Amino acid sequence: MGSFCTAVNCMDGRVQLPVMNYMVASFGTGYVDSVTESGPVRYLAECQDSQQAKSILERVDLSVDVHGSRTVAIVAHHGCAGNQVDKKTQLVQLEKAVKYLKSIYKDIDILGLWVDENWQTQQICKS
């Protein structure tokens, strides 16, 4: 079995490949487990008791526990239909989501990624 990392990403198909390519290139992993939700940073930053947040965590648990993922990225992006707030607000949510995930997955690297209007992925924060 190859090595795994995990992307908690928006369901928006435009961001899937840019995030996967970034993570494989940055971390040298063979596989990226994709946990998709519409606007996931909003749930992990502001609605942690929601069914969506619980579902995200259940799927991250599988990636960490079964596939041995040691890196988890949470992704926000330009033009998100599921989280229709400006970039500044999304970046605040992204940092909160990273901190929340780190409080749960203490021994895992947690990253916050932003995908811009040109579909380029960049790391914004790390915990």
C-alpha cells in the first residue's frame, strides 16, 4: 500500500485536481483521500455540531485510521457556491477550521489551503 494524505475539499469539481496535484507534489504521497462537502471550512469553523461537520470527521477518521494518513488539508476556494462569503471571511474560517482539526488530530499535520480564481493552490496556514 502506498502512502496517503487527506484533502477535506469542497465538492466543486474545479478544485479537485488542483488540490490533489498540489498535495502529491508537496508531500510525495501516492494517494489523496478526498472528503468532499459543499463549503467545508464553514462547517468546521462555525458549525462544529452540525451533521455535516460530524460526517466530515467520520470520513477523516477512516483516512487516518485505515489508510494511515499523516497530513490533512482543509480547503477553501474562490467562487465557492456552498460558502458565499468573501475571501477574507473564508481565510478566517480556514484558520479556525485548521485549529479545530488540530484539536482533534493532535499527531497529524493539518494544513489550510486556498485555491484562487486561476485554480492555483497555495498553503495559507499550518498547525
